[in-house]
Amino acid sequence: MAKVQTSSSRPYHIIIFGASGFTGQFVVEELARTMSEGPNGTLKWAVAGRSRPKLEKVLEQAAGVLGKPELRAAVEVLVADVGEPDSLAAMCKQAVIVLNCVGPYRFWGEPVVKACVENGAHCIDICGEPQFLESMQLNYDSQAADKGLYIVGSCGFDSIPADLGVIYTRDQFKGTLTAVESFLTASAGPEGASIHDGTWQSAIYGFADSEKLRNLRKKFGHNPLPVVGSKIKRRSALFYSSEVQQYAVPFMGADPSVVKRTQRFLHEDYQETPVQYGAYAGVGGAANVAKMLIVGVMFWLLVKFSFGRNLLIKYPEFFSFGYFSKDGPSRKQMEGSSFQFAFHGEGYTEGQDPSQGPPNSKIRTLVQGPEAGYVATPITMVQAAITILNEPTALPKKGGVYTPGATFARTTLVERLNKHGVQFSVI
Ligand SMILES: NC(=O)c1ccc[n+]([C@@H]2O[C@H](COP(=O)([O-])OP(=O)(O)OC[C@H]3O[C@@H](n4cnc5c(N)ncnc54)[C@H](OP(=O)(O)O)[C@@H]3O)[C@@H](O)[C@H]2O)c1
């Protein structure tokens, strides 16, 4: 692994903000693990949040899990609250990069981005909420650019595998890749799987506010991206996918929005051919389809009203057939879980003119890894931060508010992820 190149007078290279949250605790463990790898050991880091006792407990727990009793004394604890701008400013002044794990981001995210931009820290988050991600781009891109800071949203399972997966597929394709469909499948061990309440709440408020997202997008005033080659066909709301041998639905997360923003950046700033993208998720057999329809109908009915949202928030297990829970997955459940993204790309071999007929070549790639939310997400977040610290010359020329694909297209992030259990391969 490359040597850490950052030199800074700031006390910490990395501060994990929201380290006491369900996801934050695993980001702490992953960063501590990464620190024991050669040159990364020279990085200085701290944890931050609004409750010192909780943060101390997280460090003690990580020390126990990793068998590193020295961790507790070696890692500093900083107190900062989203509601207290001075505390955020004081935190951001001490960091080269802030890893923000405080969500839902629509409620707590903007003050952190603002404080980072005003106080000279890069910022990475694991947000899966397009409205927040895009509004940060609208409001802070030029300020971040002026200061040479990188504000990079969605560096977790949303949306590094999808966004970097499309770029990896393009890089492996011999010719011009014009379209990719991804099919996400997840599997669980005998203990089953679960997602923590924090993500459930982010989804509830995101769906409730989808009208605002449409209005926000109009403010960018973007022209449509050019379609090169045949136009990608949109699949129906539910279909049997021969690609993953199960029923599938359009993927409802942030990936399509993030990938599209990346493709726009690569086209407008690097003059690359934009890749059209369709994202789908496998749901399994007929029994799962029936469950999903029941959950989907209840969700759509309730999410529109504040009374309904309160019900959804109070009883996540009931309204999701136990898939979301206030306790989150157990470590045993996490050990038994994994994800797989299959990318099916098509395009034109070298010398073939995309305006002269349908694509004449295909490619299949895979991105696979451990449990998505709390194992893979900490890995992608930590490796994204390490890449920003290590590879400043491979980042976009000027700072700004970016997607992972725009930020890391020319870095070695994919290689770093391959070494840490999130694997990219060609089939
Ligand atoms: N991209 C992905 O794949 C992915 C995966 C996992 C999670 N996420 C996202 O990450 C976010 C966190 O999820 P989670 O499950 O970890 O939620 P969580 O357990 O509720 O954690 C929320 C964190 O925010 C902190 N917080 C809340 N209000 C604060 C304030 N005013 N000042 C400072 N800190 C405050 C909490 O502090 P206390 O501990 O003091 O309460 C806690 O540390 C969600 O938006 C979720 O969607 C994304």
C-alpha cells in the first residue's frame, strides 16, 4: 500500500463524527484495523459525537473486539453536536478529513458540510439520500472548489459498489461502453439478516419528500446527457430476471442518481462517453414477492402522512417483516451475510460506429463483498478516506462536492477495495 502522503499541521488526519451510532461503531473498528496496516499506522485519528460516555464505550468495545487494549488511550474523544455550530467548527478545524456518520442526513447533514467547508476539512459521508446529496452539490460546490476541499457523499454501500462498478466495467471493456444494467442480490446465513433503524428512517423521510427532489433537480438546469448507441430499455416494476434467476424490481436507493451525476461529470469535465445505467435488485421467489408487495403497499400508504410516518418509525420490525430493526443486525447475522452486484454492459468494439446500429459487444463484471450496511460500508468509507489522503494528484483538479465515481475514477480505490474484501472482477 502506498505511503501516506498527507502533511498537515492539523492534529488529526481523520475524525469519525457520529462514532457512537450503530454504523459509526463499525467504522471505528474498521479504521482501527486499517491503522495496523503498515504506513497507515502513522495516521492520527479521533472519534467525535455528542456524548463522551458513549464514545468512550465505543472505543472500549472496539479495543475488546480487536484485541487492542491500547486503543482506548491512543484515540482522542471530541465532543461536538450538530445543534452547536461552534462545536462543529472546533472539530472541523482539527481534521484533514471528517467521516460523517450522523444521519438521517436530511436532518443533520448540512451543518457538518458547512462546518467542513468553512473550516478547511474534507468530508465523506455514507448518505443514501439523493435529495441531501444533490442539494449539497447545489449549495456548496463552488465554496468547496474555492478552498480545494473534497466533499464526497454516498461513500458507503450506497453508492461505491454501483458507481465504481460502472466505471470498472467501462475500464475493462475493449471499445466504447454505452450501457450497463446492474442486478443486486444479497444473501444471509442461517441467522438471517437485518438493517438498522437509522437507514429505515432515512428511507421514510426520503420517500415522503420525493416531490422536493424533482424541484431541486430543475435548479441545476442540466441538459439531458447525450445517448450514445441504442437507448437502454427500462424494465417493468416487477419481472423475472434471467440474469440473477429470481424476481427483480428497479432498485429504489441512491445508486441511479449517483451514477448519473458521475456520468455527467465524466462527460462534461473529461469528455468521456456517458454510460446509460439501469439498476435492479433481486427479491427472490414468489413468497418474497408477496411479502415485498405487502410491505410496499403499507409503506406507500403510510409514508404520505405524518401519522403514518410515526407508525412506520415506531414499529420498523412490524412494517418490514423484521428486515429493519431498532437493534440492527447481530454480529452473527453480519458474518453470514454478503452482497453481489452483477453488471451487464454492452457497447461497441474499437472502430465500430455507435450511430450505425446496435451494440456489437457485451461484458459482465461483478462487485461482491461482505454484509452491505455495517461491514462493506465501513470498508468503503475508510478506503475512500485513505485514498483522498494518499492520492491527492489523482483526484479531480479542483475541489468541490462530488460523487464517489467523480472523485475516485482515476485513483486506486478499486485496488484498495479488492485488498479489503470488496472485490471487483470480470466474468
Ligand atoms: N450507505 C449505506 O449503505 C449506509 C449504511 C449504513 C448506514 N447508513 C446511513 O448512516 C446514517 C446513520 O445510520 P445508523 O444506523 O448508524 O444510525 P444511528 O445509530 O441512529 O446513528 C446516528 C448517529 O448520529 C448521532 N447524532 C444524532 N443527532 C446528533 C446531533 N445532534 N449531534 C451529533 N450527533 C448526533 C447519534 O449520536 P448518539 O449516539 O449520541 O445518539 C449517532 O451517533 C443513516 O443516515 C443511514 O442511512 C448508510
